[in-house]
Amino acid sequence: MAIPATASAPEAEIVRRLRAVGCVFAEDEARLLLEAAADHDDHGELEHLVARRVAGEPLEQVLGWAEFAGLRIRVLPGVFVPRRRTEFLATEAARLVARSALAVDGSPAGVPLVVDLCCGAGAIGAAIADAAGPDRIELVAADLDPVAVHAARSNLEALGARVFEGDLFDALPADLRGRIDVLAVNAPYVPSDAIAMMPPEARDHERRMALDGGGDGLDVHRRVAASARSWLAPGGALLIETSEAQAPVAAAFFAEGGLIARVVRDDEADATVVIGAAPHRSLA
Ligand SMILES: C[S@@+](CC[C@H](N)C(=O)[O-])C[C@H]1O[C@@H](n2cnc3c(N)ncnc32)[C@H](O)[C@@H]1O
């Protein structure tokens, strides 16, 4: 396609360089890179940003933000870029949050406790908080990767959230046990053998721990499902994103973990979420 006649000379040159390395939306990307560089006084910034993108870094990491559920989520180099398909998990979680904020008779039931585990930059937690409205949830997030925790803090602390670093539930304060109303998890679920087939943007610029889910891709999911019930409040819910093929396997070990499992799917977004409800009777 010809460079639009309206494009300025530097913009047209950026479009040409992006197109040469296969960027499909070169015009849109050039505009975003120009906008990002305009925020800086340093005249070398534009060239620096374009060079990073041309070298194959994901656009979102170059810009420093990703769009998710209508929000700008800050991302850092190396941190998993929130995927648009995960908006489905956030929407399902927000629906359950709204339900758990009401008692059986429809009266307010208190402030729901929401945990975004394996939070990455915190996109899911931010979207749930945004859907619920200011101060309507108690939000906690955690991740094993210190850089992801840094990004999540920059996105979530302004919303009053607490963000912890550590391995799955070990990262959480002990007094959350038995109290979580909605546990939203987008953990790594790519089978180890499939990582080599991923686009270089992911393979080379997102940490292996953010992608690699082990032999069948469900190693982390198994660990989450085995412990979730003791962390959930009676009637609370665990939501985990999987591939469509993985969902029945994940649902089976949700059931082994004492949860009542169902699978929800959005074909248009190619998004699958396994939801496990804790029985209303307490474990105690
Ligand atoms: C697929 S990324 C998803 C990030 C975020 N939930 C999102 O949707 O944008 C998976 C995240 O899980 C984190 N992770 C992997 N293993 C973990 C573990 N054992 N404990 C806590 N976080 C872990 C990674 O660091 C990464 O940030």
C-alpha cells in the first residue's frame, strides 16, 4: 500500500521501516511511536523507540503500555503483555464480583476480596476494579517475577491494591485464607514443546516463566486448583484461562480440588475460562 499523501516525512519513513520488518499495522504503530516520543524532550527518543520496534520488541513494551478492557496498563520490558483475549476472564470475574457483593436477599454483603494471582502487570485486577467502581473491592495481586510485581504496583497501588512477590499462594498474607471471593488467574499455559513455535515477540521478549506451563501446559493450574479451596470463601470462585483443548482436563482437577467446575467460552475472542465454585459450606 502507498504511504498516505498526508503522512509527514518522518512518519512516512517510520512506516517504511516498520513495513520492511513485517509490521502489519505500520501506520497505526508509527502514529503511536510518534506520540510516545512527543512526551520526551530528548530528540533521540523517537529513533530509540523505532529501533527497538524494528529489532522485534513488542509494540506495547516499546510504548510502555498496553490497552486492556479500555484501560492503559503500564508494561515494562520483559513483562508479559496482557492479551485482549484475557478481557473475557476479567469480564467473567467482574460479573462474579458483582454477585458476591450482594447477600441472598439482594442487600449489600460487604466488600468482596479479589485476588489476581500470577498478575503480571496487573491488567486483570485493574479491569475488575474498574468494572466494580472506586473502593468497591479489596484487591490483592501477586507474581513470582519481581519486574512484573514492579509493573503491577505501578498499575494497582493507586487503586488501593496490595501487590506481593512470591510463588503462588505463598506470596499471600495468611489472613486471606478462607476469605477470597474471586480468585482470577491467568497463569502460563503454553506446553513446553510449543514455546519454540510462538512468535519471536513472545519467545524472545517475555520471560519463559510467563509462558511455559510444563509438559501439557497445566502445571501451574494443577497447583492452583489443588490449594484454591482452602483460600476461597464459602461460595467463592476460581477462574483460570486455558486453551479450549485444555479446559476439560483443567475442569477435572478443579473437581479433584473440591470445586464445582464449569467451562465458559467466547469463540470470537478465542477465549476459554474454567470456573470453579467453592461449596457454600465452609471447610472449617
Ligand atoms: C501468562 S502471564 C499472565 C500475566 C497476567 N495475569 C496477564 O494476564 O497479563 C503468567 C504470569 O504468571 C507468573 N508466574 C509464573 N509462575 C508463577 C508462580 N509459580 N507464582 C506466581 N506467579 C507466577 C509469571 O511471572 C507471569 O507474570
